Amino acid sequence: MLKRERLRFILEELRTYNKVLSVELSEKLNVSEDTVRRDIRELSKQGKLKKVYGGAISVSYIPITHKEREVYAHEEKVEIVRKARSLISDEDVIFIDGGTTNLEFARLLPEGLKATVITNSLPIALQLTDHPTIELIFFGGKILKSAQVSIGIEVITALEDIRANICFIGTRSLDPEIGLTDLDREEAQVKKALLRNSEEIISLAISEKLYTYQQYRICDVTKINTLVTELSPDDPKLIPFLEKGLCIL
């Protein structure tokens, strides 16, 4: 099959299914996965699809399930984590809230890090059970299935007894004027409790979450100490956050 025919086939698959996997395209096109990945990269540069870990999604596709969000913008999340690792040290007491960028952060914590991690995220807790030197504390409660985090008064009450020196807050939407917001009221309440009991607040956010907002407000943007995105710190898109006093990585 000629290259232009492969590209047309990939776009047709996206129009039908909204997402494609490299391994499945390789079988359907009878070419190597490397060839498919090169085709996907070319289409991504043309703005005709969005490349994600293991395949691609249409540019208009919004991931729904936690698993879909996990692979969405995977390369951007890895770049964010690469920057954020410099912010942690041995003996830190760390809150890590839910979210797929925070999950990627937990996956890539240094193997020898000797710290205490406290989380209400099921995937993050499961990920860190394999870490050899992390002391792990999980706050249970009612589970918000869409985000796979525990919420409710049990979590908020337990948080009041612990003080963390750093918190990686799950970031669904962040706007320099509106602040940090979320779409679930109970999850927003847990985030507020995390902020109250943390000395330093870090937001790990892919850039498309900036200048967006949800129904429930968590805090003013000035409550966040550091914003880490995949963008260069001098990107013009980040200037309003810099002007609000945030450290930008």
C-alpha cells in the first residue's frame, strides 16, 4: 500500500472510531509498527490527528474513562514529570492528589527516594506499593469512580491531622483570573483540605488545561506556588501566571 493510501486509511479509521492503536493499524495495513508511528507523526505535524501513547486520537476527541485519560497527551505528561522531579527530596512528606499527570509523576518517582507519600488516589496508591523506599499512606472513603479517588468527610477529617511540606494538586482547570476549579463538588472539597494542610502547592498541568474553568472553585491562582507544564517557561501563554507570582517550570 502506498504511503498516501496508508494516511488516508488512518484518517478514515479515526473518523469512524475517534481513536486508533498502532499495533492494530500495523496488522490492518500489513506494515511494521515503526511505519505506522512515522505515519502518525506526519499526520500529527499536519494537525490532522493528535498523537498519544500507543496510537492516536482525533483532534476533536475528548477522553472519557480514566484509562483513556491516562494515555492522553502522554508525551507532554512525561515532560512535565521530568521537570517536577527536581522539586522533591528525601524526607519530604508529600500529598499527591488524583489525576493522570500525577499518576505519571508517581510512576517516575526516583527509585531511591525516601519520602512519605499520602494520597487519596487508588491508581497512585497501587503504583507506589511497588516503590521500595516510599512510606505510603492511603486515605479511604467514598470512591468517585470517574476520577478513582476517595472523597467525603472521612478523607477531609483525616487530612486535618497531617501536615505536608509539598502537595501536587490534581489540576483539571486553571485560569489566572478564575483560579483552580473542578467539576465535582466533593472532590473540590478534598482539594481544599489538601491546600489547607500543605506548605507548598504544585500544579502539574498540560497546557490545554490552562485558561479553562469548571463549576466548583477551589482556590485563587495565587495560592499555587509552582506551575509545571510541558511548555518552555518563557512561553507567552504562561506570562499571566508569572505576573500572578507563580514560579514557572
